[in-house]
Amino acid sequence: MTAEIIDGKAFAANLRASIAEDVAAFRDAAGRTPGLAVVLVGDDPASAVYVRNKGRATREAGMESLEHRLPGSAGQDELIALVEQLNADPTVDGILVQLPLPGQIDERAVVAAIDPDKDVDGLTTTNAGRLANNMDGLAPCTPLGCIMLLKDQLGELKGLEAVVIGRSILVGKPMAQLLLAENCTVTIAHSKTRGLADVVRRADIVVAAIGIPHMVKGDWIKPGATVIDVGINRTADGLVGDVDFAAAASHVAAITPVPGGVGPMTIACLLANTLTAAKRREGIA
Ligand SMILES: Nc1nc(=O)c2c([nH]1)NC[C@@H]1CN(c3ccc(C(=O)N[C@@H](CCC(=O)O)C(=O)O)cc3)C=[N+]21
């Protein structure tokens, strides 16, 4: 058996094209263009590349990209003042503060300042609470993209055993919530989980979001399982995921590659969330 390689890049390209059509319809209905503000503090080169890619994708979808840069020495009050200015700006539908932030800034305080209805990263406690309560809100982009790939691959997810490895606020926890909303039986495993290999062996769906290159071994994964690899690790061998891809690919049903899997979906879902936020602000379904 050879695994199907899930083409996240192609799926994301289709999604972006369909968002671009919806953006055009939004512009006709609302008489304005949806806007995404991206805030970058400092000059970390990897963050600068991500921000540039997000800006390009935003414009390609026909939306306005507003980029704000603050020096790495910026204070927390200065950053929060910028967030509040963006909250009040009627042309801004989505606000993304690129993480991580420099050490002198409390990320939690900055995220808490974002208007939850513009929180296109889904990081505020309000949006986490909405997700936990099955209310309309904005869910984090990476888990949203993973769910789209899983539904496309498997159709109905009801009753499947899903194991999420990782419990971050950005990926692991919201991923588990979204899988639960799809009626999966969900286990969240993490660095302190005992017998991790045997926990993972139960899974029909494995979502790996640990941040350790090739930590998940091929023989941890049940034959015929579907594997979503969220890891993006820069190593001497280039960009690799959290799953030992070659070993898993021999017996799983389907697996996302790194790069070209989840990463492009994250950016496409950021655009989707921005359009969702804009429609809600305009009272368009
Ligand atoms: N507030 C905030 N929100 C984020 O969503 C956020 C963030 N901060 N900080 C950094 C991480 C990282 N991130 C990625 C998005 C897309 C790719 C992506 O498209 N990756 C390509 C490869 C890119 C490459 O070659 O480096 C792929 O996997 O195919 C990767 C990483 C979003 N992040």
C-alpha cells in the first residue's frame, strides 16, 4: 500500500480562488474592500518572510493588506496602542499580530487587546470560548485548514478515533475542539503522555503538532490511518515535519507533506477568516 500524498498547496490555491470570487461579491454588496492588518515587531527574517507571503496572498485575493512594522525595541504600550487604533479603524476587518513577540512584550496582553470580531488568528479567549461552546466565532487558521483537508479526504469524520499530539493554544487545543465538533473521539497527547506510541496506534486520524522533527515514527501509525503533519521544522536536511514521512507513507492511507501540506492551508484560512469577519461586520451572511 502506498499513501496518497495530500496536496495542501493545490487545495489552498483552489480555496484562495474561491475566496477571491467571494471578495468580489462582497465588494459589490458592501461597496468596500475587506482589509487585513498585519503587525510585525522586530526584524526576525523568518517572520518577515511569512508576513510578506501573507501580504501577497491577501492582495491576490482582492483584499487590502495593511502592514505595520514596529522596531524590536518597541514597548508593550506602543503595540497595544496600535492594536487599539486598528480595532477602531473601520477599514480593518482582520488583525494579525505576528508571533513570537520580543521578550519585553507580554503576548497575552497584546492578544487580549484585539477586538475578538477582528481576531482572524482566533487567539483571543473570547474566540477560544466561542469554539468550546459551538458558537460562531473565528477559529485558528491552522486547525481550520487541517479540518478542511480531513473532510475532503475522508468525508464524514463522525465516530473516528482522532489523536492530536500537542496542546498549544494556537493548534492542539483548537484542533481537538474542531474534531470534537465533527463527532470524532478525540485524545490530546503531549510531551508528558505515557506510552505515546500506543496512544497514537489507536488513531484513525493523527494530527502531529509538536515541533520536533520526525518525532512521530512510522510504526506508531495504524495502517490505513490519515496523517496531518502540522510541524514545520528547519533542519540541515531542509524543511521537515513532525512525522517520519517516508516510514509512515509505506502503510498509511494518506499523509500531508512538509512543505506543501498544512502550511499553505494556514494562509488560505487566514484569508477565509478575514472575509468571514468582514461579512459579519457588514451584516452579510
Ligand atoms: N499570529 C500568528 N499567526 C500565524 O499564523 C503565525 C504566526 N503568528 N507566526 C508564525 C507562524 C508560522 N506560520 C506559517 C504559515 C504558513 C506557512 C507555509 O505556508 N509554509 C510552506 C513553506 C514555507 C517555507 O518554505 O518556509 C509550506 O508548509 O508549504 C508556514 C508557517 C504562521 N504563523
